[in-house]
Amino acid sequence: MSSDERTERQRDLRRRLRAAGKLFTPPRPDNPLPRDVVIELGRGFGTAVSEALEADRTLGGERRD
């Protein structure tokens, strides 16, 4: 599949999702942090974030409090 075909398929999918009311586009932050700052802030988290995401996926998004 060519890059153009892939791009067109993505556009078509987004059109269909938008028409069905199922496309969520998060709002862009007014003042996003620079990439290097975000990377530095994330240092030291180790595998905690990955493990939390995996647990969330395993539970199907249910909250565990």
C-alpha cells in the first residue's frame, strides 16, 4: 500500500468516525511544554507508567480506587 493510499484510508476513517459522532480530538493545550522538558519530567518513572497502562488495559478501563 502506498503512502498516499494509507493517508486516504486514514482520512476516510476519520470522516466516518466524525459522521458517527465517535471521533474524539483532545483540545490542544494553550502553552504546551517543550519536548525536552517533558522528557526530563518523566525521568525516574521507570516502568510504573507502563505497568499502570497495562493494568488499565487489562481491566478494560475500570477504575480501581
